[in-house]
Amino acid sequence: MVDELRVYQGASIAVYVVAISSIILLTGYSGQVSLGNGALMAVGAYAAAVAHISWHLPIVACFFVAVIAAALGGALLGAAAARLSGPYLAGTTLALAIGLPSLANQFSILGGEQGLLFDVGFPPLSLGEDFTQYKWFFWIAALATLIMMWLLQNILRSRYGRTWRAGRGNEVAAQLSGINTGRSKILAFTLSAGLAGLAGAMLSMTIGTVSPSAFPLALSFSLLTGAVLSGVTTLSGVMIGAVTLVAIPEVADVVAHKLGTSESVTTNLPGLMVSALLIVTVLFVPNGPVEQHRARTAKKMAAKNK
Amino acid sequence: MIQLLNTLLIGITSGGIYALMAISMVLVWRSTRVINFAQAGMALLSTYFGYEAMVNFDSFWIALPVAMAGGALFAAIIEVVFMRLLVKHSSSGPIASVAPIIATLGLLGIIRAVVSMIWGGQDVRITGPLSNDGFSVGGETLVFSPLKLLILVSVIVLMLMLSILFQKTNIGLALRASAYAPEIARLSGVKVDLVRTMGWALAGAAGAVAGMFQTVNGNGTLSPDSIEFSLLLVSGFIAAVIGGLESLVGAVIGGLLLGILISFVLMYVSSALFFIAPFIILLAVLFIRPQGIIGAKAGRRA
Amino acid sequence: MKALHRRKLLTATAVLAVFGLAATAIPAQAAEVGVSSTEIKLGMTLPMTGTASLGYNKIPGAAKAYFDYLNANGGINGRKVTLVVKDDRYVPTEAVAKTNELILKDKVMALLAPLGTANNKAVASSVNPARRGVPVLFVNTGFSGFADTKKYPTTYTVLPSYIMEAKIMGDYIKENFAGKKIGLLYQDDDFGTDALAGFKTAGVNFAVKVPYASGSQNAAAAAGWITKFKAAEADVVILFGVSSATSAMLGVAAQLKYAPQWMLGSVGGDATTIKLTGVPAGVLYNAIGFSPVPATTDMKDEYVKFFSDIYAKAVPGSAFDLNVLLGMNTAFMTAQALKAAGQNPTRKSLMAAIDSKGATFANSALVPAAYSKTSHVGLTGYWVGKYSPTGDLAPVGGTYVTYTTDSGSGAVVKSTYKRPAMPAKGLPN
């Protein structure tokens, strides 16, 4: 039987699935590298918390607010980033990732360094006494994730998805075929940000608070790693990245215990593993295991048909 | 009045250090057309080499060259082992243009984690070679000291030396040729790969100086989690962009400008903007003058 | 291709659904946790690495030193006390994750001295130890809100609250620095807000208040703070921040030859920690400081002698400072609570023991604790001292003059509390 820790991790996996999807959308489908999704998650999280505390909206409405607020942020970022690409975009979003969450200190309504409470409350009694709060988190998160993924799949298969893929392949050719690449970029940013915002709200639900420290630079790195692991060009492998990210701290814990290492090694082992995994994947499996497998299968099919 | 002067002085000193980081990023860019996000991590590691030298020889003037040598060596190794592997494996496919970025970010993460593992738990301290007590002028103490003066002088000296190297020597010519026209350079007999490695090595040395000075300019503690390190990371890149990424003089100007701007914002607007100010400045620069102060071409889309 | 997409999505959906169904089917957890016939397991989260860890990362070693001594002398009714420590780097989200591990994976009986206002708040709302009935003993923060038994029914404070400290400081200022300009450096979160509330009650008017965002404290920032204090011509500057902020401030002040009358809050006031960062002892000389427990250099005090002897044997070469003393003191109190919880301690009996007997637990503090059936408030005051030429805090004139108050509007009074003698061999009786 599954114990509570696993349930909690299940909720975390759902969060990562949505967050990684936001990166796959941006990087894989439209060719931009943005490190700002961690910051956009923060925007969504804070929006949800403020909606909950100040306007007393129900949780579902708060999630909507999160998506919209983050999407707005994404649109702004997209407009600003329209003239940037490659390392300039990466560097700008890097600065954003470091700077934006700490902006919460400026406004007391955002709770400062301490943050705001985001308490989704307890599951309704109709679900029984054994239905713990973590189970409640899991179900909300899973539901939100499934809905989001279904929506996303449909969008990617639509005209917009094709436009993005065209722009990524060759921007000049795309422009020549009449695609407004600038507008399509902004759209990609907006949608990706909306996803990130939802993930941020879900994350705060599981932690119970929203604070700048929940969205460090390391989070953006993790998301990037998760996306590369999943295969940046396709949504199918997103579970791989999400499960890996949640599994790494556990694995690191076991390894650290077996080796009986010092405090500093134990704390930094997860970070090391994430970074190492990122490099190895980019070098040897740059399109992700799913694409790799497909390519190999396609080659085999081609060879058979000869 | 004194507050204004002090704000300016604080800004110039930190700006000088950002300039050093920017110089190292420009060096990498000019020799291999890559923006190395791991530069600050390498600077951090080099500073720890300097720390070990301090522990063994108790002299900053020995520690600094050791840090520079260590930084240069480490950077060269990374270029040979890591970057060439990267180019070989990921020059095709949808992720090709962003692969170097992702890879250097991953490298940054690894360096940081390893440094934390080896030295993390300890209290690591480097004492500066000169006093950091402020100069007294007419009864007021300025936020400027012999140490800070040394930092500024070093930045300018380094910039001049590197500029002379690039513009006036054969090696400098080879460096520039290998970056802009590698095929022609090869045909002329230049060992392009070796020259590129040299570019990285120089950058590594410059980064080491930045790391050492950043440490002694603060309270002397060195730690991978410190804000000083995050500042190096972000500000190096921003200063390089402000300066235009193409020239060393631009890097220095970019660094000083950034330092001064941030200092004024923190003192006169709000200290809570500590983390977001660099980002806003970067956006402003990219909007107003995207090719940077000195940059000539629109090289941003590279 | 489309079919493959759809299939993958369906697989993902199926996995999540199965997971969810299985998760729903768990039977309720029963039975006492963390107590076996040979062992009582406690858990602690605090910053062991990172910028905020300065000084505080000695606490686990200190607590373990006492527990090892206790275990070597029979433990608690034959059971050994073990402490599981997790590093949260002062980050609330990590505190939540590690506390989850402690409660769900390591299955500890109680949480001991978790550090940090923000961390404790995050844990309370997410992990919710209160709902799970997990005692949170002797939290390592002075935030007054944690004494609210409705919000935090299983939480017990031990340190005097920041409001108490600010009120006592305020009173001292009114007595000794009337008419002078006062400046305040404080952390920009609940830690600082608590202090501000206390100063307001005490009626202190500041010439200048300088907040700093937690995480931004460093030498360059300190230079900026000093410029502001100088501009306001503050005669007395109160440093109500964590150790790293206090050290940064004092270090840069030495370089800029800025020397107002310093007043150090207890959170960041540990002399040993400050001096370790290179601050010359001369800078601390004559600064005013506060502590609820005896001076760490006072070898005439039986508790200080007892604890420092144990610590010297357990962690040779490590300085015995305020963090160590407080850590061992908390461990000492915990041992008494566990003993008073009965032959077969449960989480409920542990909390009941503190409620009924906590106020009489022997400990090194020179002020009384206020535990009762209606109050989870720990220590209630401080003695005021000055730092010596070697930079160590000591009572003025050698005698401890203690003040007590509450976190509300009660007055600050000179305390007549006489600390009971230490139980034999420093073991709970």
C-alpha cells in the first residue's frame, strides 16, 4: 500500500509535470531558452495566495487567477524578449529568475521574505476520516494536471503548434511563408507562462506557503533538466522528467546514507545529480529518450523495408 | 554630500569587480563565440584554489597568482574536454542552438555543488593584502580604502594588458582570427584549437582575479551560497552585455556603470530592490541600445 | 504519430489514476510513533550549511553531546534518546520537505527545536504537526505568535519572545539613554515585525530604522546601512538581526571607524560567532547585550561548568558559546519532559508533562518559564550585560540583574527569581 510520503511525492510529480510542460512548450516547440519559468511560477503562486487571502476566492478560482496573472507576465516577458534570442534571452531570464521572487519584499501585501499562507484547507468530511490532507493535495493536483495536459496536447496539434515548430526550425523561412514569428513567440511565452503559473499555485498548495525562497534559481535549473530529460521536443516523455526530479533527492539520501558522508556532501548531492544529469543528457541524448527511441525505431523500420 | 560620494565609491569598487567578470566573459566570447554561464562558477573555484594557497603560504600575493593559474588551467581543461565534446555531439537537431547554453548552465551547477561538497561546511576566509579601513578626509571616513584602490588599479591594468595583447601581438591576431574566420586562420597555419583554449585560459585567469577581489572586498568570507557569488554570476553577464560583448574597454565601462547604477538605486530608492535592479538595468539596456555601449554590429542573434 | 501521442498520454493518465486509487486505500495510521522499547527518536531541522548557518550549526552537536551523556547514564527509563538532524538551509520549502521526511519516513516522536520563524510557519501550515498530534518542542525562534495555543496547539516556545526582548531593550533605553537618537537594524519579516511591535509598546521612537531583506546581508549592504545611520546621527544603534547581519555590520563599522553605542539583540549577539568572522574584539567592547542564560564564560555557574565539561569531551576543540549552551539547555529540558511523561511516554503524555510540570523543569536560565495548562510560553526575560574588552558578554559588575515581562502590554519588572539548584549529576530526577 502506498504511504503518505508517496502521496505527497505524487502531488509533487504532478506539479513538475505541469512545470516541465511549460518549458517543453517554450524550448522544444518554439526554440527559446528561458530560465524565467521559476519566476513565472512565483507570479502564479503569489497571485493565487493573494486571491485566496484578500478576496477569499475558492481554490479553483485561485488557480485560474494564477494562470491569468502568470500569462500576463509571460506576455510582457515575450514582448520584451521578442528582440532577444539565444544567450541574450537566457541571460535576461537568468537575471529575472534571481531578481523577481525577491520583489515580494517590496510590497507588504506580498508578505515579505516570510511569504503568504496558502492554505487550501482540509478535504470535505464526506470523503471520510482517513482522507488526509496530502491525499487531498494529490487529487487536486492530479486533476488540474490532467485537464491542463489534455488542453495542451490539443493546442500543440493545432495551427499554433505548427506555427511554433515552423518558427523554431528556421525563422527566416517561417517569416517568408507569412508567419508572424514575433506574435507567435509572444503567444508561446504567454501560454508557457500560464502553465508555469498553474504549477506555481499547485506547488504553494503542497507547501502551504508562498515565499521568495520557494523559487530559487535552482528551481529553474531543475525544470530545464527535467525538460531535457523528458525530451524537449515532445510532450510524451514528460512523466520521465517529473518522476526523475522527485526521485533524485530520495536516491541522493540513500546514497549519502550508504556512504556515510558529511553534512555538506549530503545537502549538495541532489544538486550535483541534477546538474550532472543535465549535462549527460544534453551531450548524449539531446532530444530526450523518447525521441531517441523513436528515431531508432524509425531507422530499424527503414532498414527492414529495404 | 558625503553620502553621494560614498554611494559613488561603493559603486565604482563593486563595478570594478563586475568589470573583471565581464572581461572574462568577453574573452570567451571573442575566442569561441560562446557565452559561458559557468564563468562565475569557475571564478568561484579559482578563488578556493587561492584560499588553499593562503592557508599554506599565508600571503595574498602568492594566493592570487595561484588562483589565476588554477583558474586558467581549469578553464583550459573545460574547453578541451567539455566544449569540444559539446560541439561534436550537439551541432544538429532542434536543440543545437541552445545546447551550449544548457550545457554551461549544467556545468555551473556541477561546479557549485562540488565546491560546496569539498569546502562547504568550513569557515573559509581570505584576508586582503592591504587594509580595508576607509581613508579619512577632513574628519569624515570614506568608503574607499587602499584595498579598493588596488582593485580599481588592477582592473585598469588588466584591461590595458589584454587590449595590447589582442590588438598588438601575433597571439592576439591569432585569437581574433580563430574566432571570426577559423577556416582562413587554419589555412594560414594558426593552430585554431590551441588558440581557442588559450582564450578560455585567459578568461579563467581574469575570473579568478574577480573572485579573489570580490571576496576580500566583502568581509573576507568565501561561500558558494553567498550573495556575492550570485552577484558575480548575474552582473558579469549584464556588464558584458552593457559593454557590447565585443570589446574589453566596453566590458570595463559596462561593469563600472552597472556597479554605480545599482549602488545609487540601493541607497536612494530602496534596498529591497537589491536582487531585481540588475534585471531591470539589463532590460533597459537591451531596449535602448541593444548592441551595447561600444558594440558595433547587431551580434545578438548569434 | 498522433496515435503514439495519445497512447503516451493515456499511459500517463492511467499511471496517475492507479497511483491515486492506491493512495486512497490506505488504512489509518495508528499506534505511538518514535518510541520503542530501547529508543526515543526526536527530529530537528535547522540551517547546517549556507549563509544563515553561521553559529547555529553547532546546535545539533551540542544537543547530541548532552543526550549521549544522558544515554550513558541510563537514558530515560532505559531508553536511549536519539536525534535525527536535517539541514534546511534556512529555506522554508526545504524545512517543509525535511520535516515531512522526519515525520513520515524517520517517524520521530517529536520535533525538537526547529529553527527559524518563517520555517516554523511554513511547516505548521503544510506539514501541520498540530493535526497529526506531533509535539513541536522548544522552537528555536522568538516569534511571539508561536505561543498562540489555538493556532499552534502542539508547539512550545522556550526562548523569550522578540516582543519581550524589545520591551526590555526599550525600558533600558528609557532609563539610560533618554533624549538620545536611537537607530534600529532589523530583518524585513515576522522576526523584525515582532521586534517593532515590542518597541512600540515600550514607547521607543527611532530616529532611523533600516530594514534588510533576509539573504541580502553582506559587507557592501552594511556600508549602505552605516551611511544611513550616520546621516541620522544615531547615538545608539540596535542590531536586531541574525548573526551574519550583525557581523557584517560590525565588521564594516570597524573599517569605516563608525562607533556608536551598540546594542545587540540576542539572536545575533553571540560573541564567539561574531569574532569568528574577523570582527575585532575591540569593536564589541562596551556594547550592550542580552541573554536569558548565564554568560558562557562564567565558570562559577554550575550549569555552565557542567555543560562545558561535557561539550569539551564530546566535541573537543570546539568553542563553548551561546549556541552550544542554549542547545544543551534545551536538550536538558527535553530530557526532563520525557522523564515526566511516564514509564511509557506517548506524544500526549509528553505534552501533558510540559503543561503541568514545565515551569519547574530545572534548567540554566536565570529567568522563570511560564508553561501551564493554558500557556506554552517558555522563558520570560533577560539579564542585561556589556561585552568585555575581550568581546565576551558579562553582567555589569558581576551580578545578574534580570528583567521579565510578557508579550503583551504587561510592564517590565526586575525579577526576583531564584534559580533552583541543578539536579544531581545533571540528570533528570
